[in-house]
Amino acid sequence: MLLGVAPFGLIYGVLAVNAGMPAWLACAMSAIVFGGASQMILTQLWAAGTPAVLIAVTVAMVNLRHALYSATMAPALAHLPGRWKTLISYLLTDEAFAAMTRRLSDDDEHKRYRHWFFFGAGFALWASWQVSTLAGVLVGAQIPRDWPLDFFLPLTFIAIIVPGIKRRSHAAAALVATALAVACYGMPHKLGLMVAALGGIAAGMLLLGKDRRQRKPAATEPAA
């Protein structure tokens, strides 16, 4: 899991510096935001001179999935004090969520210490992200800015997204978002990204709702 995070942190650090972002700000974002996808997109929008309001809206849309993560984790954290909930919510990422959900079915004996596992998984990923970001910033400072490093951004997202496409709704969201991103490429301030994201979400939700409606009659049909 850590080996999978480190290359993306390295790429982010390189892209951030070559986008004109100060080294301290690139590292501060990794420490405060701690979100690979949102940081990658923010870097691209920064380089394009996108207004701050549009950057904030786009990043918020990208991070909407964390609301689902939090809802899934909430029952397991209900008994913890507020400081633990705050800490674990800060450390919650895609990779950390995947690791944490494996412990949601622990028996009562292990539930007492489960939050330490949550913390350990999240902190290990956080530390790996900080180190790899710093390495990327140091390397990026030595790379000429005219190198076409932006090409690594779509490759990074393809590597993240493709393994997670396991349902028709996932495939529909990915295909529609890709088509809209290409069609709207020329829009100012990278607004095509927002259009593509909204279109992909809408397509995925429509197909997901259709699949659920089709499954309901089969589930309620009495056995012969």
C-alpha cells in the first residue's frame, strides 16, 4: 500500500514545482490537505491560472466521496472521543479507507483497540506522502519547466481509476466523464473538468439507480 502511494507523491511534488508553486506551499498542501487526487487537480488548475473560487468548487466535488467514507466509518468510531474522531477523519484517504474497512467486522475483543489500527494505517500513509512529496519537490526543482510533465497527471489518474472500475455504473461514469473532458477541453479556466465531473457523476448515478430498480423485483419475488 505504501509502495503504491509513494510514486504519486513524487509525481505531485514534481508537478507542483514545475507549475510555479513555491516549494513550501507544495509541502504544506500535502501536510494539510493530504489528498492525492485533489492536490493533483489543484496543481493543474493553479498552473492554468484558474480563479480560486472555481478551484475550491472543483476540489470539493472531487472530495465528495469522503462523505460516503465517513458514513461507513461512523458506527465504528461512535464510542470514541472527539479528538480521536477528528484525527482519524483527517487521516482518512482512499487507501486508508480500504485498509480500515477490513477491520469493521472485528469481534468485541478486538474492537477496543481497533482505532489504533485505524491510526496506524492512516499515519503510515501520511508519512509516506510527506516524504515522497518532499522528494518530488527537490527533484522537480532540477527539471526544466519546459518539459511536458503535465502528461503524467492523466496517466496518474488512469492508474488510480481503472482498477476500481468493477460495475456498469463505474464504467458509465468513466466513459461519460472522459468524453466530456475531451469535448470541453477548450473551455476557459479548465471548466471542462467540472463539466466532465458532473456529467460522469450523473451518468453513474442514473445507471446505478436503474440497476437497483432491476434487482428489487428479483429480490422480492417469492421462491417457486
